[in-house]
Amino acid sequence: MPILRKLLAVAAPIALLAVSACTQPFEAKVSRFQALPVPEGQTFTVIPTDARNQGGLEFAQYASLVTQRLAAYGYRPVDGAGQPELVVKFDYGVDKGTPKVVSRPSIGPAFGPWGYGGFGPYGRRWGYGSAFYYGWDPFFYDPWYRQDIDTYTVYTSWADMTIERVSDGKHLFEGKARARSLDDALPRLVPNLVEAMFTNFPGNSGEEVKITVAPPDKRK
């Protein structure tokens, strides 16, 4: 592998960490299967797939987002204790994360048998005695070659939604949204997953697509 490609491969996760605190687009993979009729004001209600979320304030907040999006497409939330025509089951969560370890060349100075290890014109990385200078593999073991170790955790979050027709229990829509991130904050992740789920809703049946959700301040 060319040296530049090796450096980029090592630097990519570090760059991801550097921008994680900034507002960035949210990317998710969305798969949908659907046989929904044309929206004509059919009434619906949103309930949790997991009964343990019934009555929960957190679920109510996410259910409100789903309700708003369905209403925007022409469906109508059921009034009071009325009987809905459609039942929308919604579920969400995030895993415990997968630790990742990345090593990269240290940017600090180091001394070794081949010379001073800074970034100057005669430094260890770019000057005489440098592994780069002679075209050696910079990741070949060298007890004087300094590397920094970075650790981080990647989380996978998800949102599942099913729409059933009350009259016969038939599934009219099944959707799944998945995303990877460097944090596990559901209040941030779930609204983005809902946004991805409803992008170009209801979508082409049987198709998995990659959805990029703009940051909230850049959405129309």
C-alpha cells in the first residue's frame, strides 16, 4: 500500500473524532417494504412495539415526530378514543458500542539511532534517516519510532416502524433505519433516524438506500 494511502487510512478515524463535536450531516441506511394505499386521510395512532415504553415521556416525544411526518403525508391522527384505521408501531434503540483502536505516527519529537524525529527538513519523518526518505515502511517496527494510540467507541442506533391495517392486521409498511455514530445519545439520534425513515416516504418496496440528513439548522 502506498505510504500516502497508509497515512490516510490511519488519519481517517482521527479526523472523524475531530469533527464529532461539530454539527455534521447524519447518515443512515434505510430499508422499506410497503404496500400503502394512497393517503386519503386515513386515521392512525402510534404505539410502542415494546410495551415497556407505553406511557413513557421519551417514547411520546418520538411518537410525536412520527405523527407529524405521517400527517404531512396526508394521514390523520385519530381523535380521542376513536378507532384508528391504521396502527403504527415504533421502536428504537442503540447498542453498547464497539471499541476501536487506531495507531498513528506521533507528531512530537523523538530521538533514535537514525536522527532527530521532528517534522523539520532533517527530521525523523521527512529528513535524512527518515523511513519516508528512503521509502521504507513507516509502520515497520522500530523501538525509537513513536506512535500515538487513539481509542474510541462506535455505536449503532436503529429505529423500526411497522404500519398495520386494523381491519385485518395486514402489514402495509415495514421500515428500518440504521446509523453509526460516536455517541449513544438517543434524544439526538432518534429524531435523525425518523427524519431518514421519512425521507422520500414510503420509498420503493424492497430497496435499501443511504440517506443523508442535513443538520437541523440547514433543513428547509
